[in-house]
Amino acid sequence: MVQKLDYLKETPSQTAGPYVHIGLAPGAAGFDIYRQELGWDIAGPNAKGERIRVEGIVIDGTGNPVKDVLIETWQANADGVYAHPESEGEVEEGFRGWGRVITDFETGEWGFDTVKPGPVKARKSLGTGPLHPPAHAGDDWLGRGDEGHEDMAPHINLWIVARGINIGLNTRLYFDDEAEANAKDPVLNLIEWHNRRPTLIAKRSERDGKVVYRFDIRLQGEGETVFFDV
Amino acid sequence: MSQAEFYQRDRERHPPALTPDYKTSVMRSPRAALISLQQSVSEITGPVFGHNDIDPIDNDLIHNYAKDGESAIGERIIMHGRVLDENGRPVPNTLVEAWQANAGGRYRHKKDTYLAPVDPNFGGCGRTITDENGYYFFRTVKPGAYPWRNWVNNWRPAHIHLSVFGTSFSQRLITQCYFEGDPLIAKCPIVKTIPTQDGIDSLVAALDLNATVPLDSIAYKFDIVLRGRRSTLFENRLEGN
Ligand SMILES: [Fe+2]
């Protein structure tokens, strides 16, 4: 026998179920209960940078839209700063960088308005990592490359829950007009299969003078979106 | 301030994505392996909430949707506990959200058409922020079991859905809390997506007579554990890298 490590164990995840809206977006469930629902205003009125809209659909393994999905978003501001005490720098008053996104129950289409985030410092400020200057991520066939201390390309972190999803799925949305930054991004470069990287890149267009990025998420099968264990 | 990563998630404790006995997972489960990341500032940060975001009544599901002077129908309960991390430290000031069916097993949702009636005085959601000791509580009614089509005759054990944030987006968790003594727990395909009995047991709230309000409400205790964080033993080593 040995001594016991007295760590606790993380509470296991369970599916959010089909009625997740009752808890997290009751207006969509069909009733009005709170003074304010959380997550509807991601950037606030004072945020600098380009105002954008992101739209998409989540598609299941049969090719059909997932109509009961809920997505949470987490992003930095245009300066690459998160609204959190451990992110160096300041964000604008009213910028939270976090949002909740639900679908149209009939079509499965979703969308949210925000500002385009700036590049984010990578692991520079984390006090852990290999002792010696490491190989670049992706260079080592046993994955021993460090993700390094380069800036990360602008991105929005997404967390996806729904009925039938047993544990929330983490992914990232990058922008197709940031090709140069994307090519150097340590997380995109970690994906060994180059042909899977485009699943994380949203496509820019303009509609009625507004910038709209399209980002469809495929849960399974051909063109399956890359999901991360963070 | 140390800014080390969170412990890697123990994927053997959580349900896998594909759990064929919970049929909806079959076509909604990624088949490629997850890509494991070293955490960056994108993962060690997360939204911060405060008391401006919510109202004190929000954690009282018996009254937060009831008409003045009325209350929800059902067995009155207090659901309480602490949010902790894997190091055993409390997680203070974190948002906890809850949602549930009413005492008859009916959800107040456009897409719930179960024949049990809606309770006009029960919305079915609540939210609160943990105190400095990580403590939270909700006042509510015990939800009813309800049928669902998976196999044709499946019944969900009584449960409350819970959503917790912690301090980082990598700690984000949604789970379900069950009730001690419910024979439906062992038969539920969603419960059984969890690979270990110890993990299942950790989702069952214990009857807590000490926390009851005599002549008013029975109580159940449910602690929630979020991922813990490394401490930087060799903090100087990479400073300035
Ligand atoms: Fe449920």
C-alpha cells in the first residue's frame, strides 16, 4: 500500500439535454423569468475593432441540422485581451467576450454579433513547459513539440452542448482573411492532418454592408470539425 | 500570480462521446480523436460574473416564477453544496445555473408536450453565485421522473440539470444531479454513459437531514468538483521566456 493522494475527482459530465434553454436561455424555451438573460451581448457598446456577425449551423452524422444545440463563445477583444484578471491588459467597459448562442428551432441556423478579436499571446505567461527550447509543435512524430510562445491568430473559442452530446465539445473558430497569422498559429499547426485545418476557418462575406463569417460545424463523418481536449 | 494550466481532464471519468445505448449520441458523436492542447491564455481564462448579473430571488425556484403569495407545487427541497476544485479548494464567486422539470415531470418548454400538466407557478430554472467558501443553494421542488423515447419505455430518474463555470473556460461543465434512493438511476441509459460506478455515485445527492428546515423543506447535499490547477513549482525557470 502507499499513501493516498487526496485530490478530488472532477464531477462527470452529463448531456445538457433538449431543454437546456430553460436553464440557460429561458426566453427561447418560451417564458420570461429573469431581469436579464446572460450571454446576449458579447462585445458591449464600447468595444473597438471591426463589428462582425458569425453564422452557421451544426450538422450531425446524417447530414441534418442539430436544432437543439447551444453554443457558448469566448473571445478576446480587438487588442487580444480577455475580460479576465489573468489576461494582461484592459478591455473596454462592457466588453465581456462571452456569449450564448441558440438556434432557430425550425432550421438549426444560429448567429451572433461581436467584434473581431485580435491576435492573442500564446503560452508566454504560463510558468510551465519544457526546460529546453522545444521543437515546434507538429515537428515531432510523438507530439513532443511545444506549442511555443508565438502569438495565436485571432480566434473565438466555442463550446457546444446538446442532447446526445455527453460532454461539451471544444473547438476554435479562425478567420479566412487572416491567412498569414493562421499559417503560424501554434494550435492550427498542431493538427497533423492539413486537410482537417480548414474545418476551423470561417469564411468572410459581406451582406447589406455588414461583415458576416460563415462557420458550419460538422459533428461527425466527412469534413468532421476538429475538436480539442483543452 | 501563478498562471499554470489546469490538470488534464480525466477522460476515463466522463462519458465517451459515443454511447450506443443512449441513441441520440450515435449520430452526434465525433469519430476522430480530440486534439489535446497545451493550455494558453484562451483556455485558462473564462467569463467572470457578479451579483449585478442576477437577482437574489433567482435561486428560489419555488417563488421565482410564482404569482404573488403563491408557490410551486411539489415536495419542497433545498439543494445545497459547495463548488470545489480537484485540489479540494472552494471555487468562490462562480455562476451556478439549474433547470428541471416540475413535480409531475413536465418541463416548461415549447418542445415538451408530455401529458403531465405545467405548473402555472413553476418556471423551472434558477441561478446563483457561490459565496467565498464556494457554497451555493437552491430552494425548489423535487422534480418528477418522466418518460422519454430511447427504447420505447425509458424513464429519466428525478434530476436537476446543473451548469457551472469555475474561473476558466476549460473548467466549463454541465451535469445532472440525481437523488439518493431513486431506483430509476440504475436503469437510465444517460446515467449509464458514465463509465464508473464511483462516477455515477458522485452525481447522486445525499439526503441531508441536518440541512432541512423543520416543518418546511427537506434537503439534499450535492458538491460539484471542477478541474484543479497546477501550481508552478519552478516558477523562475521560464520567467521572461
Ligand atoms: Fe432533464
